[in-house]
Amino acid sequence: MITVKVVSKSTGKDLKGKRVRLGFDGNWLPGNLSADEYTDSNGEAHFDYDSAKGCIYVNGSTKYRGRLEGRIVVYI
């Protein structure tokens, strides 16, 4: 499982309701993208995928590129 936690850069608070999508390097899925997930009250979006290389999009903007595994915190 891959968990993405979205945190505000300015306040340090968890951000609820942000649209998160994973992009995978290689031929993982059609278009190499996961389905959209939205952050919960803890600022977390959960994806049922094993680890991979790729990127994280939050509200359509790339916020992280690298190894996708475990829990990743992104600041916006």
C-alpha cells in the first residue's frame, strides 16, 4: 500500500479534500495513472499498489518524483 500525506507548507496542517493521483514509470496501467483518491481528515490518500517508481500529483500538479512506497509526505 502507498499512502500520500498532504500538508500545508505555510501552516503545517493536514489538508483534507485534495485530489491525489499516482503516475507510474513504465507500463503499469492505461495511461500509467492511478484513479483519483481524495485526502481524508488526516490529510492522507491511500492507494492499493506495491512500490514503484513514478510521481505524485496533487490537484493536477506534480509534487513528488521518485520511489513510491510506504508513506510519502508532500507539502503544498
